[in-house]
Amino acid sequence: MNSKIREKALLVQSPSLPDREVLNGYIDEIYKSRWLTNNGHLVQELEKKLTGYLDVPYLVLTANGTSALQLALKLFNIDKEVITTPFTFAATGQAIEWVGAKPVFADIDKRSLCLCPKQVSNKISPHTQAILPVNVYGRTAHNTELEELARRHNLKLIYDGAQSFGPPSLHQKTALTSGDATALSFHATKIFNTVEGGALILKSEEDYLKAQSLINFGYQDGKPGHVGTNAKMNEIEAAFGLANLEHINKEIVYRKLLTEAYKDQLADFSNSNLLKLTKSPNYAYFPLQFIDEQMLLKVDQALKVQNVFGRRYFYPLQPGSVADDLPVASRVARNSYCLPLHCNMTKDDVTMICDTIRTAVLPAHAYRAQC
Ligand code: T4K
């Protein structure tokens, strides 16, 4: 094993920064125009480019992924019950509560780690207005069944796709266009970032225009219309996004290369049940599921000694969810762990991490084999 401990901490995520010259070009435009926000030229350009790159019908840029979720819920007048997953980041449940609705948690499917349609079906009540699945680690699952369920019960289907940025070639065809809306996050720690930022993908021009108005105080044609908010992206963030978009394909290829290196080096675990690799189709994360929490904590500790910091995405379950009712999500949350994956690390880092994991896990493996 690599005996030299890293001087600089290796974190689970690390932002991709744009080329300075490219960024400066966009910043120069801002200086010339003196236009900083309120649907400026660069926001419009980024919106157009992302709509094409992601191949989606309509896309509205927002201040962050959380505001994109809130916007979707407001757009469809959701204020009662929303069925969602307990295995997600804090923002999902909080966005639901923020608009005055109640999150109702249904269990996840043990293979996809996403909302299980059968469990959703069991939770539908006369108060249910929407289903809100999360594309965990960029995974998309059960879209056809969820669309069918939503149609049958006249519910809105809003996806939390904060982790699922990527062109159609990386996903199932309808990854970002299933249901009524999909919220994306462009936070600093995401594959594609605008520092803070997000977007809402929509299906119709009517929804698009209403969303544009809602993020700008409900203004329509320059006049107040309905109650809105301020959830606009600004020109500096759009400049960052436009510059980052220029190297996004390279970023994805590099993440793929690191993912392959992890897979190769952890292949010797493939026949053991000690840890399982979980696919992140857009290379957003490198998630593992350990056999139990004890093993996870042991590896986490061993990595920390090497100055490496993985993360338990997502632990604990969403507040308000009751673990006993959600056995699959509880187990998955206890045992899931993301290793570092980003453009500021190398294949040698992957080797060091895998060696550390092997050393931490194998004594337990030998012990189990004897029993
Ligand atoms: N839905 C889902 C399913 C989500 O995953 C998220 C966000 C949302 C909704 C909401 O989208 P946003 O409103 O955030 O756009 C991080 C991100 O802050 C959060 O955006 C993301 N999910 C979540 C999965 O991860 P934390 O609490 O883990 O962040 P933090 O500050 O601990 O950073 C994570 C790692 O990245 C650390 O090792 C430090 C490193 N880092 C962080 C920042 C901000 C850097 O190296 N540089 C940086 O600039 O939530």
C-alpha cells in the first residue's frame, strides 16, 4: 500500500473550474454590457446551449437546485401531500415543506435505489397531489411505471434530477424528460457547475413561460401577475456555466476513466458480498454499498488516516421518515458510501484509495471466510 500520506485532503467532490481565458472572455462581455442579472444575455445564451446539449424541450435557469424544485411545486400548485423517497439529500423534503406541502415517504427499490412504484402506489391518498422521485447518483428507474401511476391517479410527476446532469448518450432516453418536470442542480460540487445554480426542465411552452415569470416575482410582460419569488441565475454564474460547458465532455470522459480504474481495482471484491459497486451512469459519483455499517465505518476511518474523505450520501434518512416503515431505504442508507470522484484527482489516487479499502476490508474477509 502507498505508505506516503497525502498532504492535501482528497475530498469526495471538488469543483471543476473553467479555463481562465475563456471565463475572462465572458466577464469582458459583462463589463461591456454592465448587465448583471434579470435574464441577461449570458443567462439566455446558457439556457439555449443547455437546452440543446441536454436535448430537452424547455429549460429555465434558476438560482440553485432547491429553488428549481420549489419552482416546480409552485408551478403545479402543490400544497398537500407529495410522495417521495427518504433516501435523498435534505433539499428534497425541505423543498416540499417550503411550499407548505407534506412529504409522504415511500420505500425504495433495492436494485435501483430509486422510489419503488409499488410502495408509491400503497401511499396514495385523497390528499396526494404529486410524486417526486429522485434520480439517485444519476440513476433513472421505473419511469414508465411512475408515469402510468401518475396518469391513473391524476398526479403530477416531478423529478429531483439534481444529480443527473448529462447528455442523452449517458442516460436512458427519457432520463431528463419523464413526467412533468425535472429539477437539476449546478452546485459547485456537481459534474457541471455554475458555482450555485440549477434549472427546471419542462415539457410545454405554457409551463416554461409561467416558470420564467415565477422566478422573477411573478412578473408578466413587465407587470406584476401572480405571487412569485426571486430565483434567478445571474450573469456571473452564467459566465461560469458557459465557460464550464466548453469542457464538459472532457470532464465526463475523465470521470469515466477514473470510474473504470476504480472498477478494475475493486474487481477482486466482485465475488464477495463485502461491498458492491453501484452504477452512476453519468459518472456523478462513485458509490459503494458495504455489507454492513461496521464495514463502512472501518473503511471511512482507514481513508481518513490517508487524508481521504468519502461521504455517506445519503445518511441519515430524511427527517420525518420512519425507518421501520422503510426497511430497504434504512439498510441502503446505513451501508452506502461515495468515494472521491472528480477532475482534481488522478488514477494514482484511485489506486491508493483501493489499496486502503482492501487493507481495511480483507482482515474481516479472512475472518468471515473461516467462520
Ligand atoms: N436534490 C438532491 C438529490 C441533491 O443532491 C441536491 C444537492 C439538491 C437536491 C439541491 O441542489 P442545490 O440547491 O444544492 O443546488 C453537497 C452540495 O452542497 C449539494 O448541492 C448536493 N446536493 C449534495 C449531495 O452535496 P454537502 O452538505 O455534502 O456539501 P459540502 O459543503 O460538505 O461539500 C461536499 C464536498 O465538496 C466536501 O468534501 C467539500 C467539497 N467542496 C465543496 C464546495 C462547496 C469543495 O471542494 N469546494 C466547494 O466549493 O452538500
